[in-house]
Amino acid sequence: MTSECSMNRLEDRTVDWWMWILVIIAVIVIAVALVLVVQSRRRSGGVIAVSDIKKPSDPGSQS
Amino acid sequence: MSLLIRASALTKKPVVTLDGEDIAQVKDVLYEGSGGSVIGFTLSGRGLFAGPKNVALPWSEVVGCGRDAVMIASDQALQEQQDLVASHDIGERNVLGARLVTDTGVDLGAVVDVIVEAADVADVVGYEVEASAALGGDARNVLIPLPDALSVSGEALMVPAAALDFVSDDLAGFGAAVDDFRASLRGEN
Amino acid sequence: MLFSEALRRPVMSISSATSLGAVDGFVVDVKRPQVVALRLAGSDQVIEWDRIESFGPDAVTVADDEVPAEQKGRVQALADARFALLNKRVLDDRGDESGTVHDVDFDPESGRVTSVITSTGSLDGDRLIGCGPYAVVVRAADAANS
């Protein structure tokens, strides 16, 4: 019992308020990095063999 | 005048209007599976946070396709992607990574790149494969010329076995190799 | 005259004999191709080309020092920093890059852009096609001959 209480108090003292700011900043950095990686993957492409081509038949295009 | 380009060199290239604005970059190179003619490009946005775009660029609207950019007259050149190609065709038929097999049933290796001959009309004229045992087996990539008519499916690409007589190691001599190969095919017919 | 030579030249008003400021930049309409206005140091205002009386060796003179309240629309649009020529990459209509713009040569009488000096050489002002945020677009060398 007594030992548990003292451990809880120890934790309370070590987790200072500014730690949460660091945690939030870290989360934001990870989120931004994730978005950058995902978007760079979505931008990259390949070479695609198309089987059925759509002829440009819409009246809006002039060619 | 024509120019041989690796398709991988086209992807990520900026699409620039004659007014000097980079409105997109190349995502996928689309070509007709049976004839090999390049249909156009799907596009992505520019910038680190940009993703794919819904518009595509037909090859007929390309003014210039060079080392550093794809030039178009204006953003009027772009059209809705669905108008150019059916959406189910994209994402499933990437030939990069597909196996290249001869009509005699020899697996030549995985396609790592596609060679495009760019002129007024652009054509796919060759595949670059990671050399397998059938091609000597050393670690070099080799370029394999293609006939006028192609055969492509989701899993494999077919080439005539005769193409193996016209392989080359680099783009410099490849244009002549393609011409020789196609001439020899016409001679046989 | 080169842009680099004309920079920092004072702009003087003939009627009041005061200096309006020093030349800090140039607004170019590449479609004509023509210098359409001068930018003044430390000011958002530009001096439109048709207000200039003379482009002298020591000073640029304008008839009066009153600044027009409303700039002309096209000049105002071109004055945006995104359309500046200097240090921008040069791209030809085939899609090949050839360096960046180092300097521009213009006729001090008419304001016409005669040539563009790039990091790889110089090219005729008539070859200019467009200028945007990404690049200055010029006609490819071979196409200009034919």
C-alpha cells in the first residue's frame, strides 16, 4: 500500500505540465510526416497499359 | 525528329504552360495496350502536400516533351480523367513489375521501365527488363524492342522471341535496334 | 541598356526637380516584349513606361511627380513578384531548361526587350513566349530559325 502511494506521487512529480506540450508537438510532427509520405506515394505513378480507349467524342473538346 | 525517353523519366516531370506556370506533374504514363501508342498522362498536383488530380493530359495536347518539363499551351489542354480513360483501367494495369514472356514461353524477367519514342505521335517501342537467366543472367538491365502490335495482360507482357536478337544495353543504340527489329518482322511476313 | 546598369538610377521629376526614388526593378510584358513600368525602391508604386520622359545616363526623368491613384490593370497584374524575370529558370517550348535569367537588355528609348542574358548565353527578346511563377518560356532555338 505505502509503496504504491509513493510511486504514484513520484509519477505526478515527474510528468510536468510542459511535457504535454512536447507530446503535442511530437504528435503534430508525426502527423505532418505521415501526410507528406502518404501524399508523395499518391503522387507517384507508373506506366499503364489501357485496354479500352475512350475516343475524344465529347462536344466540348475541339480536335 | 524523335527522341527515346524512359517512362520513368517522364513521371514526376512538371507540366508547364507556355505562360510559365507549373500547373501539375506527370503521375502515370498511359498507353494503348494493343498498339503501343501513348494516350496521355494522369496528373498529380505540385508541392509537398498535393495529391493526385482528377484531370488528365492527352498526348495530342502536349506541345513539347523534353528533359525538364512537359509543355502545354494552357490549362485548357487538360481534360477530365474519365473522358480519357476508364477509371477501372488505372491502378490495375501497371506494367512496371509485370513479367515479360516470349512467344516461345521463355520468361525474360520483370519489366523495370518502358521506352517511349516521343514525336508528334508517341509510341511505346521497348521494355527495359532486369536481365534474367534467359538473357545471360548478369545483373545488367537490357532493352528489348517491341513489334508494332503488342500483347499485354494484367500479369504478363508477350514479345516475339526474335526480339532477343535485337536487345541493347543503352538508349543510344536502341532506336536503330527497334527499326532493325521491325524491319526484320516485316521481311518475314 | 542592361537591367543591371539601370538599377539604382534615380528617378527625377522635371516639374519639381525632386527625386522620386531609385529604380529597384522592372515590370516586363513578355508578350510584346516590352518594359512597361519601373519599380521604385521602398515603394509599392510603379512608374509606368509612358510617364517616362527620358532614360538618361544618370537619371530617369518623368514629367510630373504626382502618383496616379489607380494603376492600369495589366501593369498592376504584371507587377506581381511572381512574374519577375530575373533569376527565373528558362524553359523552351520543347521542355528543355537552359539556365536562369541573369540580365535583360532593353532599348532605353522604346523600352523594348532586345535580348535576355541567361547563365548559359543570351537569346533574342523575340523568342520570349511567356513568364510565370515557374519559368520564363522561350521558343526553342531551332524552331526560331524555321
